[in-house]
Amino acid sequence: MAGVTAPDHVVVVGAGFVGLSTAWYLQEAGVKVTVVDRGGVASGSSWGNAGWLTPALTLPIAEPAIFANGLKMMLDPTSPLYIPLKADAKLLRFLLGFAWHSMPKRWEAAMRIFSEIGGSGLDAFDEIAQATTAGPGVHELTKPANPFLAGFTSFKDRESFLHEFEMIEKTGGSVDYELLTGDQLRGIEPTLSDNVAAGVAIKNQRYINPPKFMASLAESVVERGGDIIGSFNVTDIRDNKNSVTVIGSEGRAITADHVVLATGAWMTDMAKKFGVNVVVQAGRGYSFTVEPEHMPTHPIYFPTQRVACTPLGDRFRIAGTMEFRDVNHKLEPKRIEAIVAAAAPVYKGINWEHRREEWVGGRPCTADGLPLIGQTGSARVSVGGGHGMWGVALGPLTGKILAAQITGEQVPAIARHFNPLRKGF
């Protein structure tokens, strides 16, 4: 990117983790930013996720175990991974690519990339917490897990989970963890039931309260002089050769020097006119909150059940499932019930009927598991998205990469893997 002239004004489309992080880092470089969103701050998958910042678990979702579990599971509405039967060319293309990248050698290649990312995602969170000459940092800080917990109803299930750590080490990464008995796990979190037979305590992981953190990040961007405009439904992006115009509904338009598309699961349709042909498919996740008799103080993961749990202060968020279907499809109560059925046996002291904040969000997934970060076929249009389940954990790092590319600064080496113009499904 040597010789690139930094733009004066950039419009960021999308007020989620990636969009607001990109705006923050652009402000660090002295660029004026305007963020627009069809809803508002964190109106997509940034609000209801588990909020984990876990390098040990930031792995490609396409994995060989998909074949072991079989197609029957994927067609079961109560399973952790669900694919509704529907004639959809885009979904079929994505699923073919997903199966291709689930092959052992391709999964291992993707694992090497995630191992290379390592803790750089956490480093970016630390950077945006700092006040600089551009303005205040994000005041809502990340929380150390101390430790992050994983629970299992059998020792066999734990062995399968530990195989992933072996692969991380094989591909150049490392994980610091300790094995626990079920009783030791309950000693840390009394709300776990006697059905939990074994556990793992993973060190050096963090988490956040997603709604609070997003509000704080948005506040920081505004205090630094940025504009955030909600209810701005983008209908077109026009490259004017010397500028770019973002066209919104009701005749609204904003012209700037550059635009960043951070539109999550809605990226494909908007970015393909600029040469981005990799499919971004919604992998919809569900969550809700409950109030246990004994409020947990650690994030807890049940890998076999695919249930992710995070303490949010006065409530406990339960999240799970991966549902490949249209991002705009309504919330399906059966998917919430499936999470309850999976979580209820491993907890006690929770009234599962007293659920609040039931939510569904479309996590933007690529078939190869790698995000799309960088310039498109237009020198004035960049994209950031396709992180799957890791848009939160890698949001600030993505913003750092994009801002460096756009302003001509040194780009983190890891960015070479995320070319949005790459060939593939």
C-alpha cells in the first residue's frame, strides 16, 4: 500500500463490531468517519452473542467432525447445526464449499492461520481501550475469565475436545489449560449439575458484556468526532472515480473518499458488484438470558452440546446453534427450545421458563472459515466481514487492518490470508 494517500472522509456501512472498530482506527489516523446502519449500533449479530475473546477457541467452523456427525444431524431442527431443506443456489454453493474445507488437510491449513492470529486480537482490544490524541478510548473494559471453563458429561467427550488443542499446538499455537474433575468444576461454579463429569480450565482468555461494550465503543467513536446514523438503509454504492457515494433509502446520499462495507451477513449482495465473489452465508445463532439461583462468575462452554454461557452481571446469557438459512428469517422458537434441552441437564437452580431477551442473529460465515478484509476491485471500496462466530473476538484487529490499508500505513502480516478477491466458493 506504499504511496496511498489517506482519505479525508470515510463512510463505514455497518455499526457492529467490525464497523465501529474500523471507524475507531481510522480516527486514530486522523480520518473523518461517518457510520451508517440499517438499524443502529449492534443491531445485528454483535448484540446477542456470547462475547468471548478466546484465542484457544477461535477456530475454523468447517471441520472434519462435520462428516462424523453425519447429514442426518444437519437436517434435524433440534441439532446444534441445522440446515433447512430449501432450494437456494447461494446456500448450496456455500455448503459445497463448507464440505470441501472440512476435509482434514484444508482444515489443518485454516488452523495454521488461526494459530498465527494468536493473541493479536486481544492486543487490539487493549489498544482501543487507550485514550490517545484522537480522543478517549473505550471505557468498558474486557474481563479476564480467570479461568475460562469447559464442561463435559463424559471423559470421552473431553478427549475429543482436547484433540483440538493438540492441533493448535501442531500448527504453531499454544494453549495453557488444566484438567478438572466434575467436583472441581462444581467447586468453581456451584450451578453446574452432577451430570457434569469432567472439565477443562483454560487460562489467558477474556470475555465482554456485548451490549455494554458496543455502547461504549460507539460512544468513543462519537466523542472522537465521528457521526453514527441509524435507520439508514443502503440501497447502492456508486464509485464516482474520484469519490464514492453511499445511496440510502428516501433519497439520502453521502459522498466521501472511501467506503467500508461491514454489513455482516448482508455483505454478498452489496459487495459482488466490486468483484467480491466469495459467498457470505448467515450462520444464525440464538441466545437468551436467565437468572440462576447462584449466578456464575466465569464463561462456561459445553462443546458437545454446543452451548455457550456468559455472565453479564445480573443475568446469565445462554447461546448456541448454527443455523444456515436466510438472515432475515424470523426467530424459530424450536431453536431456543433446543438450546434449553441441551443446557438444562448440565445446570441446576435455573428456571428455564423464565427466559428473557430471546434473540437470533446472523453470523456472517465463509466456506473456508476465513474473513474477507481489504480492498475490493474498486480502490475506493473496502470490505470487512465473514468472521463466522469470531466477529467479536477479531473485530478490533479487523478494524486495525482496514484502517492501515486505507491510509497507507503498515498492515499486519496476517492480512495476507484475508483477501476479499480470493477465488473460492
